[in-house]
Amino acid sequence: MIFRQLFDSVSSTYTYLIASRRGGEALIIDPVLEKVDRYIQLIGELDLKLVKAVDTHLHADHLTGLGALRDRTHCVTVMGERSKVDVVSMRLSEGDKLTIEGAALDVLYTPGHTDDSYSFLMRDRVFTGDTLLIRGTGRTDFQNGDPRAQYDSIFNKLLRLPDETMIFPAHDYKGETVSTIGEEKTFNPRLQVKSIEQYVDLMNSLNLPNPKMMDVAVPANMRVGLVQDEIARRGWAVSAAEALSLKDRPDVVLVDLRERSEREKHGVIAGSLHAPYPDLAANVHPGGMLHELARATGKRIIFYCAFGERSAMAVQAVQDAGVGSACHIQGGIDAWKKADGPLLR
């Protein structure tokens, strides 16, 4: 396994790069905008393909690198379903798995620091965001933070993991890099409370100043979505209502770019083909499924995904490859549901 812990000294943020092998797929957790050049350099040095960029929650102390990494690598952006960001490619919930080639992380909903905080468990380690820190816990006094919810997330979820489970947080301010569940149970001063009420009183008495970047970072990080309007202006987008009227036409084929787990969880549009987004490059080049489909049938391809990001990038890729006519459903399956579009489950 390839595992790198990267540090931004300005915001004291840890970013994690994970892959199962050189030359394989990679994901990155909690990237910082100002470090994107370094991430891309390292990804190239390790001969990796970045396929997913993940934020554990809406950050208030730095600008996220999600959008920049998506724009430069065409990776999928990922956050939890409770996040209030405008658009990400994929939203996960408790019990889902975050997967890349050779690796799967279990999704844990761990609110408290914010109401959109998630942790990710990968075998012997857990990425805790700002929920559980090394010898500390994330503050709970803004962004719908809740010390009661955090107590539940920590004591009834994270601390029930095996004691030897390594903890990799999103921040550290004292130079620590890793801890374990067992260590934090014993040595974390905020976890030595006798009751939830004692923990709530402790967290409510911290009186911490707001993060220096908060007024800039929060609004900026809520607007990380790919601007789909440009795709629409070029005539490469249809609304969900338009797609409903087109889906049964013989000269149209719908192509679902989502992962199998998303299709099973949220349903599929009847008659659509499945061509997962990670396989897009191979599919649109000569010999690929979509290239040959367009060449042989002349059908118009209508891509769709969860929220429209992957499908917008797919349309651009098809246009660049000169593969027939293509467009996408703006807003994805989310918009399709809102338009009362039927789904098979």
C-alpha cells in the first residue's frame, strides 16, 4: 500500500494520499488548495491516477483543494450527504464504502465538530477529520457543532474501534502525527469525563477565537462545484424534464456513469447503459464501448451521474475525442428524482 501524510504548516492541516500500488488508482483526503501543485507532483512521481478527492467536512480554516484537483485531474469529488456544499460528484452516508482499486474505506457519520463531519475507516486506521484529534477533540461552537453529538460520535462509535486502530486526524498543532484509539482513551484529557453532561460543560467552556480564515474559507468551500452552466451554454446539457421526454427515443442512449454501489442504493433509469466514470477514457477512445456505440449506431449519448459533475466532465471528454453527439442531464439523478423521473431499484 502507498500511504503519505502531507502537512500544510499554515493551517496545520494533514492531507492523506492513499493507493494500493504504484501505477494504480489513488484517493486524497482533506486536500488544501495551496498545496495542490505539490499533490499533483507527488501523484506523478508515484505514477498514480487520482480518482477521488474527499473532504471529511466543510472546513473553516483553509480553502479546500477539491475543486482544483477535479479541474486538473478530472477526479471525482466526495463529501458526506449532510454537507451543505453546492455540488460534489458523490455524497456518502453512514455504512457506505469509499472505494478505489485495491482499497475500501468504511464511512462513519461522526457529527459534533460540525453537522457534516465524517470519518473513514480503513482496516487498521481511521481518518477522523476534526472529530477526534491527538490528545484533543474538535471544537463544537460553530457550523452547527454540537458537543452532545460529538460525545456520541467519539464514545459510542470511534472509541469502540479496536485499541490498536491508528488515528490520523485532519489537524495537529503540536507536531504529533499519529495516535491510536487505546492511547486516546488513556491520555486524551477531553476523554477523561465521567458523563455526557461533563463533556458538554467542558466543550462549552473553551471560549476559542474563530479560525482566522473562517469568513473566507466557509463561503468559498461551499462553492466548490463544477460550473455546469458553460456546458449548458454550448448546448451539451438537457434538463431532467427534457431527458424524460427523450429517454425512449430510438436515436438516444442514456449512459450511467455512477459506481455500482450508487446504482444499487439510488436506482437507475430504465434502459440506460452502465459505463463507470473511471473507465471513461478507455470507453471514448477507438475500440472503447462508447466510441464504437456512437460510430456504429449514430445515437446521441446522454450521460448522467449523481449530481451532474461527472457527466459534465464526460461530455467534455467525448467532445474532445470527437465521438459523435453527447450531452448530459444537468443536476444528475438528483434532478431526475426532483422531476419525478421513474427509477428501477
